[in-house]
Amino acid sequence: MDKLQRNERVAVLLKLLSDSPGKTFNLGVFTEMFGSAKSSISEDIDIVGNLLERFGIGSIETITGASGGVRYIPSLSRKNIAAILENLCGELSKRERILPGGFLYMLDIISHPEKVTEIGRIFASQFCSKAVDYVITVETKGIPLAFTTARFLNVPLVIVRHYNEATDGASVNINYVSGSSKQIQTMALSLKSLKRNSSLLFIDDFMKGGGTAKGIIELAKEFDCEISGIGVLIEKVEPYKKLVENYFSILTLNKVDEENGIIDIRPSSSWK
């Protein structure tokens, strides 16, 4: 292969790093790939890092030591996040989303590749400093959000079921009380899903009373693991007193007025 020019190397570096967020690349990989000196590659990476920060879409982190290298840290600037939140609120405020009983239809949002990627990047930006070992969620609607977040953090995804299946092997089952309906429900997780003493990030699509999040905390204890962060796309403003504290929500649903066709949803106080 002919020797690449700097602008060509920068383009390839940007692609490789952004396609593998959180993955550490040794500089030797790039020197061999491009046939260039480490000093030149270091300058190229500085250019990539400056570009990412200039457009508010991430940064490049340098890890020192024999096994060190560089890795892409996904993040978003406040300006970019504000634009995403404005768009989400606009989409979710449309009256045709109101379902019988005052429920809010949002399945198309959490199933849309571009939108779910933006949301996952927001979660990753918020929790990238937590040294998370796994992202954990409960079937089913939270899976796309949790999977994208796990990808940006470069960690495995663990899915908790409402019942265990034969293919899961031996599992831990716990009962928990829903924070909104006060009904007793069940969570099940295979014993092979987690390593003991791991740090977990719980991601979900919706929070009412916080019962599911509290159940996840109790389930994590059965594996000697700790929930180091809780992130939800939408929290309902009522009940004001949740069963968990120290959670991060992207949007707050204040009201769904079925009679007048009004949905009041806004960026959460987490952003203040």
C-alpha cells in the first residue's frame, strides 16, 4: 500500500477509534498499519482529538505504561445535548402519542437507530467516569437503550428477565414491589451472567416510583455487585418520592392530559 498522507491517516484513525469506543489501541498498531513513525501517529491522534472536542462529540484519552495506548471516549457537549433534548421533547409532545388511560407511546423512539444512538451517547457521557463493568437492564423496552450505552462504554450487557428459562441455567430469583402499582413482581438472572464484585450501570426507559430500580439494587446484592449508576430516559414527576435516590433521568414527564390532548414533557432537573 502506498504511504498515506496525513489527512488520509487522520480520516482512518477517526473511523477506527469512533467505531470502537472505550477500546484501547496501542500506537504500534497504527505505526504498523500506516508505516509511519510513532511521532507522526501521535500528531495525527492529537488532530483527531482536537476535532472531536471542537465539534463536541468526544475526546481521546491517552493511557500511559507498557500496555497503554489511546482510546475514544464518547461524550457530547451541552450544546449538542440541548439540541437532542429539544428534538426528543418535540417528538414526544405530539398529541397522537396519547394512548387510552393516559399512557405515552414511545416505542418508535427507543427503536429508532439514530435516536437510540443519541440517547445511548448521552448516558455514556454521564457515566463514563464510573468504571462500569456491565450495563444491566430489565426486559424488554430498555434493551435498545442499554445495549447502545453498553457499546459506547465497551462493556457487556446483562438482561434481567421476569422469569427464568431453561437455557439460562441456574438463576437467582427475587421478588420486588412495583413503586407505582405496589404489586409484587419477579426478577430472574442467570448465575453465569455476572462476575462477583462487579460495578453495574442500570439503564431503563421509564421510571414511575422507582420499584424496578430498587429491585435491581437488591438483585445486584445477591451477586455481591454494586449499582454504581442508574439512568432512565423518562421519569414521571409523580410520585415525587421515589424508592431510589441518586438516579439520572434525561426527560421528565409532568402530565398527560388525555382529554385535552396535552403532553407536558421537558428536560429533567438532572441538567440544572
